[in-house]
Amino acid sequence: MRVFLVAGEASGDRLGASLMAGLKSLESIEFQGVGGPLMQAEGMQSLFPMEELSVMGIAEVLPKYPELRRRLHQTAEAVLDAKPDVLITIDSPDFCLRVAKLVKKKSPIRTVHYVAPSVWAWRAGRAEKMAKVIDQVLALLPFEPPYMQKAGMDCDFVGHPVVDERQVKEEEIQQFRAKRGLGNAPLLMVLPGSRKGEVARHGPIFAEAIKRVYEQKPELRLILPTTASRDAQVRELVSDWPGNPLVMSPKDINIADYTIEKQTAFAAANWALAVSGTVSLELAAAGTPMLIAYDANPITRAIISRMIKIDTLTLVNLVTETRVIPECLGKECRPEIIHPKLLNLMDNPDEQIAAMKLTMERLGRGGENPGLRAAKAVLRGLQ
């Protein structure tokens, strides 16, 4: 059986790797496509570096449009040449759905999109357009299938791989602290984003907020997990930050060892300051209280603010129908607003615990592995 997968960013790479592992446990599979280090570790050679597709925001995409367009047509042609049993596109809808559209114009290859677009948040019409080129959707959130089914697509709620995260033991946390020279210091995890533009935009804002926090909590230590492609950028960013920040990346160790250490770091952190996105679920899985802050390019922000239909971007808030995770979004993503909210989080972290636990339950913790559920859904669709 031949499967062609396309992922465009780190969170998609993670989903793709879990799905690939599930498929391999059920069938003999030949993989082709575009993916990151986790998908490559599962047995796929990427057509080109996945990081080339990790661009988000209207204003951010425009300068890179010619190169993205070239990669778009290259990917579609590779799918048509490979003649796979199924094309599975993973998140990154602006790129992935265009690939599916080009493929469908020339071939009846079955198309599956992993991660339902957030039509419940903005651009509701995307579902109907998507139904013209996508046969089946794999949804991460339990309330998404009706939106997709109404538009005419098969849709399976498969859960989120984050619920299958390894549960870190206290002795592992202590070993991690000792190995990294952290002692018993309170730990703040800082996650400014996985894309170059996100790190550049949020880094200075986070830096100023953290410097203000240090004036009241000088014993604080910082941990910044990042990707190999962002390693140099993040190290330069924190070069003048207080508290001897610990930057972690898979640049100098294999991805499997890094994944284990990263999971341990998430569990070891007392609190987190993070951009919005899938990382909020990773923090919830680890039980780490968080503050979410995010801003976009001013042009992108102005456009999105007129289209969005929800009052929170944090998945924990959405899944639990609460608003216990504090946010600093858009124009509120400023040091003078983040600083007091971060201090309040440090003094009152416990109110988030119940919401994080409920999130994991609703996303499938304790049930069948989400990657395996996704794999079974794909195979059912083929039958």
C-alpha cells in the first residue's frame, strides 16, 4: 500500500508521525511525501525541507509566494507520479488543500485531510470549498465532525496524539533538574513559536515582560524548547535575558532522545508563557499552568480581527467551554499587560488544573491511541 503525506509545520509533523506509526502497525506501507524529522524517523524521505512551508499570516506569505507556488506544483506532480492509494494532507490548509485541488483535477486519488479547519472560529465557508477536493477529514476535537459532515465530507473524531503523551515520573524530573543544573529553582517555560516570524515578533515582547517579572522573582530559571531550525535564532534571542536561560533543541541529539527530554521539561516547568496553538495542549497534557500570548503582523491582525467569531484562541478554553487560561492576544500582547498576568499565574496556578484534566479526557486520554484511531479511519475510508 502506498501513502503520500504532506505536512507543513512542527505540529503537523507530530500528527503525521503518529498516524504513520498507526498505519505501519496495521498494514505494509510505503510512504512518500513532505514531512519533518518525526515523520522521517517513521520511514519517509521528505521531498524538500518541511520548514519551507512554515509560514503563517497573509502579510508573511506574500514575499514567499513564488517559492511556495513552486513547491505547491512540485508536490502535486509528485503525488500524481507516485499514484498512491491515498493522499493525506496534514493541517497547513492554505498549502495542503491547494495540493489536493491540483491532484483532484487530474486524478481520482482518495484525499484525506488530517485536522479539521477551524470553521467554528472563522471563515465558515471553507468547509464547503474543502468538500470539493477532500473525501474524508480526521478531526482532533470532539465538536468538529458535524461541521464537516454538513459540508458533505466523511469525518471521524480520532482524538489528539497529545493525550497519549508519556506520563513523566517525579524521579525523571529530578534527574532532569540535576543534569541541567537547575537545582530547585522555580521554572518558567517560554515558547515564543516554531516559525521564524513568530520568534522574531514575540521574542522582544516576551523578553521585556520576563525582565519585569525577574525584578520580583530573581530566583526564576527559564527553559526554551525549540526546533533545530530555530535553534540559532532562539539562542541569539535569549543572549541578554536574565536567569541563564536553558535552550533545548534536537540539533545535537537524535529526535527520540530530544522528545523524551522535552516531555520531561514540560512536566518539570512550574508555569509557561507560550504562543497560541497546539503547544497549549502539550502543556495541558503535562499539567503545566500557562499564559497564552500571541500577536500577528499588523496587516494580518487587522484582517483576522474582522473575521473571527470566538473570544478565545486557546484550545483548553474551547474544549472545556471555560476561559480559565489567561490570554494576551493582538493589541494586548504587550509587556506591560503580560507581566502582571504572568505574576498572577505564578501566585494562582491551581485554578487551571481541573480544566487541563478535563481537556485530556475529552480529547481521548485513556482510550485507543489517536494515531492508531486515525490510521483505522483512513483504512475504513479506503474500503
